[in-house]
Amino acid sequence: MKALYETTIINTGGRQGEVYSEDNIFNLDVAKPAALGGESTTATNPEQLFAAGYSACFNSALELVLERDKVNVDKSEVRATISLLGDKENGGVKLAAKLEVTIEGIDEEKKQEYVDKAHQYCPYSKAIKDSVDVEIIIN
């Protein structure tokens, strides 16, 4: 199948390096967060990047399914929290995600319906299905 869009990001240095695109439009320093033994810094980390991508993708999916059904809302917002957890199975680490979804302008039943539709549509949700525990809270 032909890709609708693709991009490439390059990392050097792992958690103590940088991430950048070949065209240099995207360029960020990456650092280990203080909670993992790093120093306080303004550099980003993989969990923040994942949270940014997932929140934007999920909210885009939500807006698309609302628009497709001609449902007008005042505002939608998705707050993504990504946790890095110890993995008891292999002694490594794994991810967990919590999405807090706020939709203003529709009733509670409709909120649930459209959050469920967005979760089925969102490419990030599909990609991590069965590998990352995802909790969704509707505000």
C-alpha cells in the first residue's frame, strides 16, 4: 500500500543526544530526565515525544470522527501521560499511557461514543494495541 505520508527522524546519542530530520525542520536535544538519573535540562526525552505524538494523533482522530458525523463541539483536548514502567516479565522496561480527553459541547453519552470511535481510528492506538496499557479518562 502506498504511504499517505512518511517522515524520517534520526537519533544520535540515545537518551543523551539529539533527534533531527534530514531537512533540519525538526531538531531537538534529548536527555535523560532527572527522575532517571539525568540532570535537570530543557532537552526532551522519548516519553515526552511519544506523549506529544499520541495526544496530537488521538485528538486529530477525534476531530475527524466528529466532523465525519457532522457533530459540532466547542473544543476538544487530549492530555497524554506516558509512563516508563519496570517490566517484570524480562527485567526491562515498558510503557503505559493515560489519555485524558476533554470534549466541550456534547453530552456524556456522545463523548464516550466518539472517544471510542477515535480510539479505533487513531494510528497510535492501533500501533500500541496489545503492547501498551492505555487508560482513557473522559472529562
